[in-house]
Amino acid sequence: MSDLKKSNIDIEILTNENNLPEQINWTAKDGGVEKAKAEAMILAFWDKTAETAMRIDLWNKEMTVDDMKKFMHQTLLTLADSFERSTGEKNMAEDLRDYCHHFADKMGILPPLS
């Protein structure tokens, strides 16, 4: 008998007649999330055999260009954190964070200095 626990994250995509996302909902009962709405998502899997990443990128018509810029910036920052935690490569993670600052500056989304 295995001691493994099964956990699900469910993603529900409601599409229009052209198969374009209208609504994105997700549920992670173990995390206390039930049908939370989202305007965009990025989901990535690693295929060890093919040594390639497989991704699903979706956003609905409510996602503004300004929000997409912020979403991409925050996603890049979290990738730097994940990279550092998973590899211990602190210097490269800092380089990615430096790029994230450059990205935010070029996109005009840096928060104002207080």
C-alpha cells in the first residue's frame, strides 16, 4: 500500500463560439481555493524524455495589455525564485531579477518610489 496522497488542481475554461477563453476558473481544494476566477494563466510541464517544456498560455478578453505586462513581470520574478530554490543558483536568479527590473522599467510598470 502506498502512502502517496492524491491532490487535484482543476482548471475550467469557458470558451465562446470561436473557442476563445471567456472565463477561467480554478480549484485547489487542498489549498482552500474553490472556483477562483482568473483572467490569465500560464501552465508549464517538463517532459524529461523529450527534454522540452510544454505550456498552456491562456487569457480572456478582460485581460488588458497593462495587466498582461504586470502578469508577465510577476511571472518572471516568480520563475527567478523557483529557479533559485530548485537549483541553488543564486547569482543567475539575481541576474534574472535584474532583467525583471529592466523589463518593468521598459514597460512602464515600476511602482512609484516612496
